Amino acid sequence: MMRVFLAIPLPETVRDQLSIVAQMLPVPRRVPPENLHLTLTFLGDASARDLEALHSALEGVQVPSFPIALRGLDVFGRDKPKSVHATIAPQPALTRLAGKVETAARRAGIEVAARKFVPHVTLARFRPAEVDVPRLERAIIDLAGVSAGPFDVTGFTLYQSHLGDGPPVYEVLAEYELRS
Ligand code: 2AM
């Protein structure tokens, strides 16, 4: 089985901008710049057969390319934060794309957790006890004006996540283009 997810890769300039922002956060571990991405759907463990079915289903996803922009920061976990992310300015085309890839995954027989799509780019993950919460909240308020992009989303990628000591290694398994 392979641990896989579908995500939008970010242009290098955007990753560079976000990693500068991440450096300003009072957190113990940041996502390495090369790992920054926008997840469309987390698929979890899938077999090679699942992935073949998924590949056929994804080739049928037809969505025109669209622009997105990153605006401001937020946390997951509220008063016990466990990650900080850059938020994405509202973009209905992005929500539509996420819905279509999720439907494609379900058609391919992959179980996808029913979760509301909250588009974001995670900048740091940690345990709540590892951060000074008021200090982190102040930093997030101070950085409320950060932005990156806009840039055109021209495709999405199927990644395999290899977990080990340290940050995960994301391997590209397949790339899907959006029509321009
Ligand atoms: P996150 O950035 O908000 O943690 C690869 O792990 C990607 O899939 C990450 O972007 C992660 O989101 C997302 N993801 C969603 N659900 C997940 C889960 N249950 N376990 C691990 N990653 C998950």
C-alpha cells in the first residue's frame, strides 16, 4: 500500500515567499520549502490497483486553469494549535476542482474522509505543548497582511508520501494538466 494525496504544487517563487513567512513564526519545526503544497484530497493508503483506477478517473477531470492567491495565516486546533497555514483567497474554481478529484477518487473505489475542503498551505506542524500560544497568536496577527501570488493553477499532482525520521519525502507519481 502507498500513502498518497493529490495536491497543487506551488511555483518556486511562492514557496520562497512562504518559507520566509514561516521563518518569522515562533514554532519549533517548519515545513521545508520543497514540501510546501496545497492539498486537494488526502487519500491515505491505496494499492497499485486503486491508483490505476484513480488515474483513469482523473484523466476525465476537465477543469480550466484558474488563478489563486495566498492571503494571511491561520491555525488548525484553535486554542491548542497544532499547525499554522497560509489561507487561500476564496476561489470557487478551486473548490470545484477539489470536489471533482474527490469524486474521481470515490469512483475509483478509494475511501475519502468526508471533510469540508478548507484550502490551505501548511507552513509548520507541532504539538500544542511545543509552542507559546499567545506569542504564536501575536505573530499571526502581525503577519495578517502577508500574501503570495496570484498565480495560475495549471495542474495537480498525485504524490506518494514517504514517512521516516524528519520531514516526509513527497514523490511525484503522476501529473494532471488543467486546460488553459
Ligand atoms: P495538512 O498540511 O493540513 O497537515 C500530506 O500529508 C498532505 O495531506 C498534507 O497537506 C496534509 O494536510 C493532508 N492531509 C489531510 N488529511 C490528512 C491525514 N489524515 N493525515 C495526514 N495528512 C493529511
